[in-house]
Amino acid sequence: MNHPLSAVVVAGVLTGIGGGMIRDLLAGRKPLVLRDEIYAGWAIAGGLVIGLGWATTSFQLLVLFAMIIVMRMFSVHYKWKLPRRSLHPLQPQRSKNRSV
């Protein structure tokens, strides 16, 4: 279809995380994608594979779909999380050996 790669990736991410965000918002919870869940990463990977033209046939798209589901299941089972970054700078550690 000759769309820009960025548009394909954004469409994949919005499609991949949209249902979960709506579910969480209706349940009154903070959406998982805004925490440390990794499933947005699988949506980005799927969008890249499609946008780069690596999966074009129906069979390839079906295999890609299955692979993303399996990777999502692995990430839940093995508790894979995105790294967290603290907003507070690290405090220098004090020496425990104090001279008297």
C-alpha cells in the first residue's frame, strides 16, 4: 500500500493496545501500557515487520499474528517487564567505615 513505516507502526501500536486501554479505563484502573508491561513492544515489532514488507502473504501474516500472541503469553508467564527509570537522581552512598 506504500504507507510510511511510521504510520504502519503507529497503527499497529494503537490497534494492539487500544482494547486493553479501553478495558482498563472502563474498569477504573491505570492502563497497563502506561506502567511496565511489555506488550506495546510486541505491537511495535509486528508493525515493523508489516511496514518493512517482511510479511505480505496471508500465511505470513497469520504466522506473525501467532508469534505475537505466543510472545505476549511468554511475557505474562515469565513476568517480563520494561525497565523502570526513577525520576529521582541516585543519592551517593555514605561510607560505613567512619573514622573516630
